[in-house]
Amino acid sequence: MRYFLTRIATVILCCLALKGQAFGATAIGHVSVDRASFNPTAGEAVVLTIAFLRPGRASVAVVDRDGFLVRRLATEQPVSGSASFKWDGRDVHSVPVADEAYSFRIEWRGHGAQEIWFPADRPSELTAIDVRYFDRRSGTLAYTLPRASRVHIQAGTAIIHSKQGTADGPVLKTIVNREPRVAGAIAEHWNGFDESGAVFVADLENFAVAIAAAPLPEDAVITYGNRHVRFVDEALTRTGTSLFRHNRGAGRHHGGLTTLNDVSPELTIEPIDATWSAADKIWIVHGRVLRARLSFKGPTATTFLRQPARVFRFIDGQQIGQAVRGSDVVEVPLRPEGTTQRISINWQSDWGPLAANTVLVRCALPLAKVRGAR
């Protein structure tokens, strides 16, 4: 009987909550933008339209991908019914914003009540996207997005283990590094080469491309056309605090990361005790082991190095030994055949970002001498 009464009380409370929502609890109704992307440097703008279901005062702000304020479109403006707000793609200093995805935050107040519409302050799940095709002649990689998303595309080689459902192999090129894309058919330009520019990835055995996409917030808009500044560079000089308040997926792969933690830097591999052969365009290693110093460059290098990470080493697409904790010097035992070997390094952050590069090397020791040294 006690359980039965408890269930009745729960149902009554739920009905009262639903009744409150149905009879005036919601003040912000339908929200829409008139375009998914635009070019502020060409004088274009986007119009945000909001249906206010109750009279009150509204504040509307534009925020960047990390929740930092970009521009206020309205502050405590009286509203009732439908209202439109225009954004010209410029910040508080009237400067065109860097190419990125931007979202809106709407706050309504009235009669002692408050309501906030802020879809960007919610987690977004990564999903795999199928590659439609890669055209070697035109350098075009094509795929389709069901909705506007933040995209991550990596190319490399992979051996698929059907029973385990896993794939082993190195990332050789990051084609798209956590960048926004509109919904629909997408064509990316990629010349087919790895990060070093020395290896044509598409010719390698077990060539593979992986695309991961996380949907952008509802009614987010993408800006393009700014050739003067990159968003990741602007993030270094940004001031203020983020307006995000909730856990936006922290702990998951790429979950809840700011730009400076989310975008991979460039990885450089510098062989030690090796000689560069300009004629063959490879490193000649004078020993049985390649020792190489790893370094990073770019605006996200410093924050990337603070993340817990593992280093994966590969020879011709096959992993060598177990992954080791991040260190600026790595060692890779070489095969003594005297042929050119493809040494790939993947510095994998535990949070998701990955920096990769490859060097071509040749062991200078002849096969007999290497065997004798053992």
C-alpha cells in the first residue's frame, strides 16, 4: 500500500510539472537563423529570430566555440511575440571574427522569472562518418554530414581486426583538425601526402581515412572568408571567462575541451646521430636504433604538452613495442636490411588530440655487421 501511494504521489508531481510547462512556464519559443554560414568580410550578416511566448526583457549574446562573449546583440530589451536580431559577424571592436562556429545565448526575464536558451552549453557526441570517395587526381575527399558538425579527419594505414572490432596503425596526416562544417555534401582538398610531405599515403597498403563529427549547437552559424587571423591564434589572446556553466562531456574523447586543448599542434621529428641525404631525401642512421627528438610548434603546443599522453612508434605501419609515456626523445629499433624504412610517431593525448609525423630512414650498417653486433 505504501508503494502504491508513493507511485500516485510521483505521478501527481510529474503531472503538475508538465502542467506548469504547458501553461506559461516557457517564455522562449522557436529560435532560428536565416543562414547556416556567412562571410562577414564580404558584408554579409545573419538574422536570429526568436518567438517570445511571454512578454518580458531579453538579452542576446554571441559566443565563440568555447563560450566566450563575442558580441552583445541586445541587453534587457523589451520583447513580446517575435523579435529579430542581426549580427554582422563582427566582435565588440567591429572587427570581423575569425573563421569558426559561433552560437547564441538568450536570456529572458519577466515578472520575477528567468529563462535561458543556451544549446552550446551542452555535451555533443562524436559519431563516425563514412567516406564517399577520395579522388587522387583532383585531391578531393568527399563525405556527407547529416547536420552541421565539428569535424576531425585523419588518414593513415590500418589493419582491421574484425573479431575485436579494432584497427591498428599509425595516423600519418590530420586532414581536418577539429573544424566546423555545414550540413550536406562536403569536399575537402587533400593532396594525399602525409604530414612530412614525403609519403603519399593513398599508395600505402592498408590505406585508411577516419572521419569523426560532433554536431554543432542548435542554430550555430559558421563564418568564413577571414584571411588575416586564425581562431586558434585569437584564442591565445582572448580575455574574460567562458559563459559555459555545465560539464560539456569532460572525460570523454575530445569532450569539453577548449580550443587550445582540443586542436593538435604540429609534431617535428629530429633524428639524432643521423645524417640527412639530400640525394635520397632520407635520414641515414649510423647504428641499430633511431634516436629522435620530438618537438611541437603552433599556438596549441604548450597546452598540448600539459596533457597526459602516450607515444606510439611504428615501422612501415607496424607498431613497435608498447606505447610509452610522453617524452621528448624516443628510440626505435631499426630493421637492418638496408632498405628505406618509414618511421611514424603518434603522440596521443589521453584527452583525444593526436600529433603525428613520419621520417624516412635507412640503417647504414650492413646486415652482416648488425648481426655480428648482437
